[in-house]
Amino acid sequence: MGMSERFVHIYEIVMKYEGGYVNHPNDPGGETYKGISRRAHPNWEGWRLIDQKRPVPEDLVRSFYYDQFWLPLRCEEMPAPVGEYLFDFAVNTGIRQAVKTIQVAAGVAADGILGPITMGAIRRSDVQLLMYKFLAHRISFYVTITTQRRKQFGVFFLGWIRRTIEVFSLLMSQK
């Protein structure tokens, strides 16, 4: 089965925020390419091409995000634009943190596991209300990590907040 229109649309939005090759000293993810961390995904095929100074085909990046984020997060099973907003957050923070954050927004135990209780709560939620709660909890997460946990993240704070609000606005205006 091919990639859904929903995925392709949010993928294109997310890629506007993910740079090419980046190795920022303040980023514990280390080397990244279009948001893919070498530390978290050392066996991704693209790293071999990058090490050989060869171009990375776009479909290699797209299929990575589809297989490693969109499908495990079950975004297609969620109402739009909730699945899309969860995908965007997971690309930035990792799947477990993204799931915990939407669980808090949906009012269920934040264990980082996307099981039937979480999926049921998401599906039963008023989409608009859930999106606003998710927006607030995303911002709260960034405030917490930059002020309490990892001060070196401060350099990324405004970019994260801008992305959080811009993607939210874009998705909410397309409903």
C-alpha cells in the first residue's frame, strides 16, 4: 500500500522545518540529516551515502519517516489534523515523548505507549479542543526542557515555539 495523502502533506510541511545536514554542538542528537539523528538511527541507509559525499534520494527520507514515525504512531487512525500534529512533534522530540504529550492532552495516563486506551481517548475527543490542549502541552514541554532540564537547548527554543504555532495554525486552517 502506498503512502497516504495525509502523510505526504504533513511530510512536506515538516521538511520545511528540518534542515539538510546539521551537526549542532548543543544538540544531543548529534549529526542529523533532514531531522534524522545518526545517534538514534545509525543504520539508516542515508548515512552511508552522506559519508560517501553522495546525494540522498528524497524517497529514502520520505520512506524513513513513513515507516519509523507515521506507521508506528498510527497517525492515519487518528482524526485529522491530530495525527499530523502528533507526527510533527514526534519528528522533533521522538515518539515516546510525543505520545506522552498527547496522552496528557487527551486525559489518559502518560506512559508513552500508544495502546487502545490512548487511541480511544483521542478518537472520542473533540478534535479542536484536543488540538488546543496538545498545542499548550507542546509549548509547556519546550519551556520545561529549556528552563529546567537542558539549558543548552535555549538556542532552539524560539524556533521550536515558532514551528509549534505555525504548524498548528496551518493544520487548523485546513480542516
